[in-house]
Amino acid sequence: MGMFISNITKREYLFLAIMTVIGFTFYLHILTRHPLIYGIDGPYYLIQVRSLLEHGFLKYSDPPLAFGVFSLFTMICMGDLTLGIRIGLALFSSLCIVPLFFWVKKVTDSAISGYTASTVCLFSAPHIRLMNDLLKNALGAFFLLSFIYYLHCLTTDDRKRNLVFTALFLLLTGATHILDFGVALLFLILYPILVFFTKTEWKTFVKNACILLLTVLVSAVGAFIIFPNLFTDFYKGLAFLQDIFLETGESQPLGFLFDPKGGSFILPVLLAGVLISFYEWRACNRKAVPAITSVTVVGILLSLPFIPREWLWRFLLMEFIPISFIIGISFSKIKEKSTLTVFLLLCLFPVVLQGVAVSKTMQPTIQDVEYHELEIIGNFLKPSSVVIVNFSYGYWVEYVTGQDIAKKPSIELWQNYAHIFLLLRKPLLPKPPQNSIKTAETPNFVLYQLPPSP
């Protein structure tokens, strides 16, 4: 926390410490209610961390930072993969309030705004859902918010210390996941534009922004040359642009933004952000305009209804950052204490309730009994096997059995593997291919071995 401390009072330090502990405890309680890790990609992280610890490299190409952090906590937990990932995830998710608090306070000169934004961040439904569905993004949010805080610091203080920390956290964000990194680039593009239009002394900041962009470019080229297999995740950015401009994806109805499970209040809060932005522009508040306008624009861009469905739900989970910031800065506009108290309750109470409600929906994609059945299935698999399986539970099959998995049959499977298996989940069983042999059956699964050639 020392790298963020700037004119912090004992009360503020105590608040951050208490809220971090509360957040960590709350998150860890959510994540440990079931013995199995949550989400479709939960076992994917188990596979990656196990591979890193046992072989020294990741099985699947991915930015390595999150898996390195999870591996560290796994070693601290005496090799317990699930607990190590959960502790690392809960800790970094709770630490998000630290850079957020300092960012909001620096913009508003109001500690109460920072307190409010931090509380909203901890209990925001999109933030909690992020820990269920996108673990790397949840961990990377801490680096993302730290980057934004130091980027804002550069608007008023161009010391080399701020530039170094801005570049450092930008690179750490890029080493975590493409979604966090994409949001960071949006802020890096928007801030210089807004500073140009709002500040008389804009040249130094724009120069620093160019240095940061050059740092990103050089680091990206270097990473692709030296570690080409670790950053293939960045091709998702090209896939997203292709889906947008070629309209290959299915768009999402606007009503999804009001879905309580998806984190409602997104549109009302963004509307409040637009109004506050206009207010700050008219008031010529040069310190607040770059922050409130950029965060509002980012929030709008992340929730555009024509974004294909497979991307939009991911983007909406990142809305906890604009939601937290905008609600926090709103409190700096209220002067009367009685009005502030009422407004505080009206905002925080439903946010906390929604966050708690969403947390109760988090669960693994298979049950304990199915996990044990997969262990039994694994005994029937032979060396050099691949299992064709539905990917809603495919990573569990790979993690438990230790065998490779595939989505569908292909000529390449018969060329690369000695044995091809098909695993079907009851009760909805499609008809197995002709000449396939039933190898094993449990109350929830049926395993078939496919003939030697297609």
C-alpha cells in the first residue's frame, strides 16, 4: 500500500485496512462454499497452475502473470491448487479498493467519495461475477486500477516516479489478460485527448502518454519475439474486431443491461456519469474532467448493445470500475450531511444486496459425485488418448483424467492419438457413432471408444 500513500490520514489508512480484510473475508467465504472451483474455466486454471508447478511451463498459451501468482499461493498452501487459486483471487480482488480509493480521492478531494467508491467496488455484482467467470481478469483488475491511478497522477505531477509506476502497472496489466489490457488502452487513449482540451499545460502529459504507448509497442513486439506462445491471447482482440466489423457475432438485447444477475444500475449510473461530465466541463474543473469523462466513455463503450453476445457479457463484468467511480464521485457533489446520508443508503444498500444475491449463484459446473465419477472414468482411458467432450465440463475431464480433450472429431485426432474416446453426460445423450464401443458407464456419464479410423 506504500506506493499509493499520498497525504493519507490515519482514519483513511484504517478504513482501507478494514475494508480490505472485509472484502478478502467475504470473497474467500464465497469461493470456499463448495469444495470444487467455480465456473466453466475454473478447472482450466487448475490445469495451468499444475502444469506450471510440475513442468515449469503452461499447457495452454496464455499471458503468464496470473498463473504465476496463483502458483505462488498454491506453494504457500502446501500444494493445494484450489485453495491457492482462491486465496490469490480473493486477495487481489479485495486490494482493488486501494488504487480506486486514491484515484477517486485525488479527483474529488473527498475521502467520503473514496469510501463510497471502495464499498461499491467490493460488493458490485459484476465484480463478484468476474471472480466466478474470468479469474485472470479479476486478478488483473488490481493492476488496471493501479495503472489508471498513476495515469491520472501524471495529469498534475509529471515526476518520473509516476511515469515509471504508470508504465509498470500497464505492463503488468498486459501480462495478465487482454480484456484488462484493452480497458487500460482505452484510458491511455482518452486521457491525453481530454487533457489536451482541458489543460493549458498539456504538452508534458501528451509526451508521457506517447512514451507509454511506445513502451507498450516495444514490449508487445519483444514479447511476441521472445515468448510467442505466451501472448497468443492478444489475437482475441483481432477476433473481436472481426466480429464487430464483419457482424459475424450475435448481438445482445439492450434489456440485458437491466438484468439483476448481470449487474443492473449500469445504464442509470452511466447516465449520471454523462450528467456529471457536462457539469464538470461547464465548471471548467480541469482536474476532474479527464477522469469522469474517460470513465463514462469507457463505461458506454463496454456496454454498447451491438457488441456480439459472446463479447458483451465479458465487457459488462468490467463495468464495476465505471460504476464504482461514478457513484463515488457523485457523493462529492452533495454538501448537506442529511442528504448525503440518505443518498448513501439509497445507493449502497441495493448494491450490497445485489452483490450478496449474485454471490449465492456462484457454483462449480459439476457436482462432487460427478467429480468422483470422472475419476472412475479415468481408469478406463489408455495412454495417448484424447476425449471428445462438451466443453461446458471439458476442462474437468482433462484435469481429473490427465488426458487431452477435444470439442469434436477430426482427422487430426486420429493422426495424433492412439485412442479416441467420446464422453457423454446423462440424461441428454446423443446417439454415439456407429461401431463405437461402450467402455464405461456411471450414473451420470457414458464413455465410448471410437473405431481406429474415421
